[in-house]
Amino acid sequence: MTDAIPESTPEERDAADAVYADLLARVGESAPQPRLGATRRAVELLGDPHRAAPVIHLTGTNGKTSTSRMIESILRAQGLRTGLLTSPHLVRFTERIRIDGEPIADEAVARTWEEIAPVVAIVDAELAARGEEALTFFEALTALAFAAFADAPVDVVVLEVGMGGEWDSTNVADGQVAVITPIAIDHEQRLGRTIAEIARTKAGIIKPGAEVVTAFQDPAALTVLSEVAERNDASLAVEGGAFAVLDSRVAVGGQLVSVRGLAGEYRELALPLHGRHQAENAAVAIAAVEAFLGRAVRLADDVLEAGLGAVTSPGRLQLVSTDPTILVDAAHNPHGAAALVAALGEVFDFDELVIVLGVLGDKDAAGIVRALEPTGAHFIVTRSESDRAVPADELAALVAGVIGPERVDVAERLEDALDDARDWAGRGEKRGVVVTGSITLVGDVLAIADDRGWSDR
């Protein structure tokens, strides 16, 4: 299920929605400004809230949000009060800013925005005087999150980059621990055309003297990360060497995972998420918490059991209905789609599968389809509500060019695509539906599922 939003009055909810409208009026997340000066100026005028608590900073291409949520949950089980910033959101933007495990309250987000709005206006005016773009959506959101965390206050902030690392607005903070999840090709127009170029941008979160924890990486990426860590006198822990997944086995509701961490071994941990990639995310999360607390300190078994046992990762191989079986997964690049296919083979026993697919215009749609092709699924091509979504007819033509037209249908409206998929799956045994290709598509499906009251919502 998606996480419960704190109870709000209609007036508080309207006030929070007005904050989101203010943010949306700014340059959007698909066009970030490659700069740090604007955000630095904002937090300076706010009294440096980004320095109010130590930071664990995460970047990578896939797995950032799941790993961030695991780290946050373990830290909270350790007894620390946490702040968590992730992106994008699935249903409401308040999901992105979490305090002690809960989405920020509508009242708190509206009050904090009212408090920082004069500073935002000052920075906007200074930027305009220099002929620069005003604070973007994500720059303003980052300032809002730091202010909310300082106001709470929290003991530690788990901070996920919006895009890249070096010039991402979250990088005004100095992470005590820098965490790098798997790096793959994505956002080439912003981050670079090769793994090495993308890794160099993401390595920008590695600060002098930091602890660096990285997942398995392409050799080209690992070379870059090693060079940057050495240059910054940062300690580098690499999955497969300093820590590793020892075993992962499918279990009811998820899997049992055994991990060799930086400070010891942890056996038979219940992780309520599906897929080997989530076991590897858990290993990275455990190593990151160990690095934060001190590499020589083994985490208590009951802390890990409670922390990992409470983890959720909405929109990541999430079951939203059992009659028929409908899964949503926010895979939006070929690397993520390949992980989805592997997880489907590990966990589920479908004889036939239909994939409801929608992709945003700046993504490698053909690569996503090629990664999904081995499932043998039939595709129902549609689109999300996002104005960045590829039109259904255009995407269907691309999909047909990859897998053949006989395996492709088109539904312009997402609701119609879901109705067609549910009808098909309900007419046979061991049939399943997977919705994927875009985080915005998954968010739209979760909203529809809530509205329709599907059984697993």
C-alpha cells in the first residue's frame, strides 16, 4: 500500500496543495539548472538548515528510493529521529518529505513554506537581476525540505538526489556518508552519454573525508568512483568486497536475506520486498548505516529485524490487486526493466502476462521494451497524465517495431487499458498484469486503485 497521509482538515489540505501549485509554477524537474549557487544562497539566508543534522546522501540510477527508505527505517529502529527526502512522488508531493517515517503533515508543509517564502522571493529577485532563471521546482523543494527537517528537528537526514549529483541542489549538503546505487545509462542529455561520464557527475556527492558505500558497478563507473574517493581521502566500501549479499530466498510476503556487512554478518532477515535487486539494496543500506554509526559497530539483530521488516517501497513491484493479480513497478529505464523481469521470474509463477506500458518522452522506450520482451507478454500501450508522456499511438508503433504488432494493443486512456487488462487476466488461470514504464504511470494507477477500492489497497 502507499503510505498513509497524516489526517488533515480540508483547509490544511488546500493550503498544502497551494504550496504544490507554487512549486509547479517554477521550472520543472525535467529541466534542472546545473548550478548550486542558487540553492546555496537560499539556505544561507535561511540560516543553513542543511547543516542542522548529519546527512547520508544517495545517488545512482536505480534503487535510490528503495535504498533510502531502507536506510531511514533502520536508523529509526536504532532510535534516531529521521528526515527523508526522496523523489519523485507517486500520488501527493508531501510523500517526498518524511519526518520520523511519516509524510510531512499538510499543516507543516504549508507553515514552513509560508516561513521561507520571503527568502525564496529574495533569491528569485537576485537571480532575475543577474538574468538567471528563478529557483526551480526542485531547488525550492530542497530548501523547503531542509527547513522542515531543521524545524522538526531530526537527528539525521537521508537525502536522495533529484538528478545526477555534482550540481544537484541537494549537494549543498555535505554527506557524512555518500551512497551510490547501481549506475546505468539514463538522462543522457543531462548527465552524459557514457557510464563513465554519468558516474563522474554522480560522484560529485563524495565530499572530503566521507564514508562511501557503493553497490555493484560497471567497471567504468567503479574506476571513476575510486578515483574521486581517493582524491577526497574518502573511504570506499564496494559491494562484493567490503560487504555482500550471502543469500536471498523467496518467502511469504517477500524474502529472507543474509548479508555480510562492514561490521559482521546478519542472517535470515525478513525483507517484505520482492526481487534479488532489493536484497542487494538491503545490503547497501545496512553498510551505509554501519558506516554512519561506525564501521566497527555491529548493528543489533533486533534493530535490523525491525528496520527492514517495516520497509515499504510503494510503486516498486507492488501488488495492488489479487483478483486478478495486478503489479505495478516504476521501472523507467532498461536497467530497471531488466531487474523487473528477473524479479518476476524469481517470485511469480505466471503462465501468461500482459504489460500495461506508458513511457515519458525523455526515456529510452525501445530499450525498456527490449528488456521486457523476454517475458513473452502482450502489451497494452497507454499513457499517464503527465504532459511529458509519449502519446499512446506513437509509443505503440515503437513497441510494435521491437516485438511485432501482433503483441500490441493501444488504449489512449489509462482507465481503459486497466479495464482491458483486468478483463483479460480474469478470463484465465495464472494470468497476471504488470503496469510499468513510468513513475507517473504507476502513480496514476495507485490513485485509480484507491478510488476503485481494489482489494489490496
